[in-house]
Amino acid sequence: MIYGDHNLFIVFLSFTITVAASFLALNIAGKMYHATGRYRLFWLFSGAIVMGMGIWSMHFIGMLAYQAPGDIGYTGSITFLSMIVSVLAAYLAFRIAMRENPGKWAIITGGFVLGIGISAMHYAGMAAMEINGEIIYQPVLVIVSIAIAIVASSAAMFLFVKFREEHSSAWMKWVAAAVLGIAISGTHYSGMMAADIQMSGLVESPAGEEGNVLLLSGVTITIIVIMLISWGAMYFDRHVLEQMAYHDSITGLPNRNDMHRYFLNGRDDVPAIFLFLDMDQFKTINDTLGHHTGDKMIVEVAKMLKTFRQRDIKLFRIGGDEFLLVMEEADLYRAEAMTKAILERFKQPFIIDDNPIYMTATIGISGEQGEADHETLLRAADTAMYQAKRNGRNQYEIYTEEMGETEIRRMQLEKDLRYALERQELFLVYQPKWHLGGNRLHGFEALIRWEHPQLGLISPMEFIPIAEESTMITSITQWTLDTAAAMAFDLQSKGIYQSIAVNMSAKVFRSQQATEMVNKTLDESGIDAQFLELEITETMMLTNLNEINLELNRIRSMGVRISMDDFGTGYSSIGLLDEIPLDAIKLDRKFTLDVERPTKQAIIQAVLFLGDSLQLEVIAEGVETESDEILLQNIGCDIMQGYYYSRPMLTEDVVNWVREVEKSSRCL
């Protein structure tokens, strides 16, 4: 029998190529952690192909290092199958072990699959050999070679997964690649030790010389493919995915991801001023002119903001209609000057499809928070922007500590409000309406209150806007309707037949749930619809008028009354009064203040005439004195509500109040 030997230089070359391929494959596959969807599959397939081809190349370079006394040929189909085996094993291993948060057993399983794949590839490659002789395997060494593959592969996977996010531990990734190289090379050369390749003599195999040429060509092509895939993946990562991940697709500006990268790589000790810009009422443009026009508006605003960008001023688009400017080494004086210039530019129209469109913006500024980091400055600028929004939009605010305290309180209220219903912290109080013409009670208005366990009584002016910004307003409104209806039912059981009015949020109507909610309340309470009244606001009718009118007509057809609360505040709805299905309008308290003024009386008389013409009740709110009552009655207003008649009462006080009124000179 004649035995072969190995060329040590080629052995070393095979190991080096294996380590390099492993490093490339692990890094490519590691991109999966920050990718989703088809991009995740791209990195998974690319890494698996590089890894599988690396394993395959190492084996056959190792075979080229084997110096047999005779010629060795290879069966093409089995050789190709061995490559498929290694690629598939790498794919499965990476898919199992390189999840977002892989557990210990996922890593071990991934290492086991990769180790089995390396072993299967090796022995499939050995089976592809065509020799003048035979191969006799030593079972113990075969098991050792498979064990080396599994243990080393698991160790390599563990090291890579552990240090995948450590930017300063690139050398540990090389260690993981080296361990994986040991797994592949160790399996091959221990597997070769397990194989006694016994040649029958120095007889040339008919496929020998040609087989070596084809094998060398195949290995060379495979290495070239590995390099091309690796280069392509790096190019895709650094140019295509970089652009997609860190730049806004509409404006080309750096996006929120790039902002966070800037925060991560930037220096917090460098003074910076943050300008958080939000476009006012941008949703209206999308809703009325379409998202295509909205996108064009975003592009034009971005172009304008780019004119303010300088070497020390970074510009990011961080949301649908939100932009952030970061001014390095700047002071508030310079920041305010630039903010005013930006707001001044917004006074000019933006030309979209040859049409001028006007837009305003609100800006929050932060930058005097001492040692605050970038994330803190961003939150502070955001807080200041929302404060400017609450102050009326189209202006700017500079962050103060008081704003921060207000925001902290707001966050606490938002968190606690989610449990307020469950903990029975919300309750209703009831304020009567009085009909002077009939000298009688004219129903109640239910007003919601919140008794916070730590902060005490919270005004609805504070917590209702918080509820409206979330989905909580729906459940709170349903509870209010049910509680008010239950109160009406309880009053009727005591012989008091009065309607109760409930304030409705615009958000409930826009969600088209109002009809369903009212139906549910009426069905479960058992009260007649005439004893339930809904109060809406003028601003509700500014958008989706037709849809809201459909809801109101459906509700009114049940017999439920509809009133417009706070009439005359905000936006005038006089032009819409004949289109909205209403039963009453309630004059806001600002009309009853200084009611002795002739100008105020003239306005009230005009509203009373309008109400009479449209057959609408007119209710005056905010009546606090007998003088107010007399003046309003002289003008012609018969229905009133206010502290003069009663402050809002708790449930248990309403019946006693009604009984007292019955006994008084103002009998029902």
C-alpha cells in the first residue's frame, strides 16, 4: 500500500482562507440584527453563501495540499452537492443562532447544526474522490472530527453573538472567526487522519490530472465569488442601505436614525442648541390636498431649511412634519435670531404645482440645561415646542425648568389616567339648568372630575386633553354616558324626570363610534332617549362635517337631544348652524361677563334672534349673580346655568337640592 502526505504551505493557506471567509460571513450575517423583512433575508443568504463556500473551499484546498502518490479525480455531482450541504447548514445555523435575542440553547443548536454541516460537507467531499484504491475510516477519529466541528462551531457562535454589538471588540470577532476556522480545518485534517487512503499503486487515474485542474478552477472561482459577494454586501451596506437607513427618502435629509448615530458618536461636552420645528396643521394639507401634495410641501420646507444649514449646524428630518436643527458651539442669542428668520420665511407662500400654499411652524429651543446630554436636549426642545403649540402656534418657546416640571406632571397624569376608571377615581358632578320662563328646572349637565390619590382634584381642563391624545377618551366617554344615564334612571325612580347632558369629544365622533356608544348606553340603562343630551363644540365641525352630521342625525333620530356648547368661542359656526342637527346652543361664559355693557347685550340679542329663527334653544352659561339673571331675562334669554343657581353637585346632593327647590318659592 502507498500513502500520501500534505504540503504544509497549502495547509496554512487553507486555514488562512477559512478564517478570512468566516470573519466575512459572520460580519455579513451579523447585519441581520439591525435589519427586517427582505433586508434581513439578504444578509442571511449572503452570510450563508460566503460561509458555505468558505467551508467548501477550505476542504478542497486541503485536498490540493494532499500529495497523493497517484492521481485523484472527483465526481462533479457529489462535489457540487457537498457545496449545497455546507451553504444550507450555514443558512440554518445563522437563522437559528442569530436572532435578535438568542438564548443559550439557540446558540448551541446553531453551533451544532453548523458543526454537523461542516462534517457532512467534509465526508461528502471525500465520497466524491475517484482513486485507484480505497478509503478505510477509523470510527473513533471520525467521531473526534465531528466533535471538533460541533464544539468549535458552538464556541465560535457564542463568541460572535456575545460581542456582536461591541464596536471596540472587533478583535473578538476575529477570535470567533479563528475558532470557526479551527472547527472547519480541524474537522478536515482530523477527518483526513481518520481516513486511510490506500492507493493500489502509482497508476494514473484517467480523471486525475483533469480533475485537479477542474478542482483548482472550482476553488479559484469559489474564492472569487466569496470576494465578490463580500464586496457587494459591503457596498450595499455602506451605500444603498446606508442611504436608506440614515436618510429620508422624500427630502434626502439625514433622518432620525442618523440623528441617533450623531448623538452616539458626538460629544456631549460640546455646547449645542437644539431647534425642534413642527409644521402647524400639516395634517389638514394631507387630508384636503392629498399626501402627494403634502410630500411636495415637505420637500419645499426642507429646501428652505437647507439654506440655514452651515458647517456647525446639522439638519435632520425626524418625523412626518418635524425637523431638528442642532447648532454646535452656539448661544441662545444666535439661536433666537435664526429661529425668527425661519418663522419669517414661513410667512411667504410655498409654491406647489404653481399654486401658493401658506404654512406656519412652531419651534421649541433648548440648550441651557448645563451638563445635559443630547437626548435630554431633544426632549427639552420637544417640550418647548409643544408649549408653543399650546400658546397658539406660529411662534417659538425656549425651554425652562418649569416646562420640564409641567411635562413630568403631564406624563404622570397620562400614566395614572389609564387606571383611573379601574380604581374608581373618576366621578361626575351635576349642575342644573334653569328655565326662567317656566320657573322650573331644565335638566342637568354632567361634568367629569378626577380625584387623584396623590395630586388631589384634577381639573378636566388638564386631563381631558391628555385623554384625547390617546385612546383613553373613548372608554372615559362611554363611562360618562353610562354613569349619567344611570343617574337619570335613579332620579326617575325618585320621581324626578330631568334630562342629563354629557360633553362629547370630537375624537369620539371622528372615530365614528358615537352612535354605537349612545345605543349601548340607552339599551343598558333603560332610560328614554329624551332624558339624554349630548353637548358638542364648534371646533368639532371644522373637519369631516358631512361624516359628523351623519352621526348626529343618527343619534338625534333616536330622540337624543344635541346642544352646541361654548358657542361663540374659537371659530364661528354661524354659517353652519342651519346645516348641523341641533336642539340648542349654549352661550359661552365670556358673553355673560360684563353683560351690563350695551355691546354685549347687542351680541346676545343677535344670537337669541338667530336661535329663535332656527328654532333653537339658547342657554346662557356663567350666570353668577341676580343682576346677571335680570339683565339676561330683560334681553329675552329664558334658560340659564351658573353658580347663581348651584355649583356642580355630587350625586348624593342632587336629590336634596331638587327637594329644597320644590319647597322654595321657585317651585317646580
